Amino acid sequence: STEISVTEFENFLDRKDVLILDIREQGELPLVNEFEHLNLPLSQLRNNFKSLPSKKTIIVFCNSGQRSSQVRNFLKDHLPETEILCLSGGIIEFKKDLKLIK
């Protein structure tokens, strides 16, 4: 499946062959400082997606997961060789999960 759970997502966090892509607009909350990621807002994606590394697995996230699945479809059309996944439930689900663990 192209959607991954928070648990699956956590397995990707330290991998060098993965790019985590935040497609939220500048200033959207919550802030994310738990892992390294690239912010490429949805509004700028169409003009800038060619700069993304096609050899890496790309994991897209937004707040709730809705925008990221649209972006996944767009990227898949334009970067057919690249594995593109999205975080189910978005960063909100990830943050909720962190609170449960602590």
C-alpha cells in the first residue's frame, strides 16, 4: 500500500535512502522537530518537484493525510521510477502517537 502507518513511518526515519517531505504551507502547526525533513509547500510543488531526488524513497506528509495523498498521485505521475509513500493520518497522528508512548 502507498499509505504507511505511524509505526511503519518510524522505521524509515533514520534511513539515508529516504526523503521525508512536508508539503504544508509555511507556518502551519504543529511544528515538526522530531525528525529531519524537507518543507516543500503544496503551493510550490508544481514548480519545484524536479529538484527532488528520484533515487530515494519519498514519504509525503501533511497535517491529516488528505493533501499528501493528492501529492503522492501527482509525484507518481511525474516521477514514475520513485517509490512514493504517504503518512496515514498525517503529522497529527504521529504527534498523538508520540504522546501515547511517553
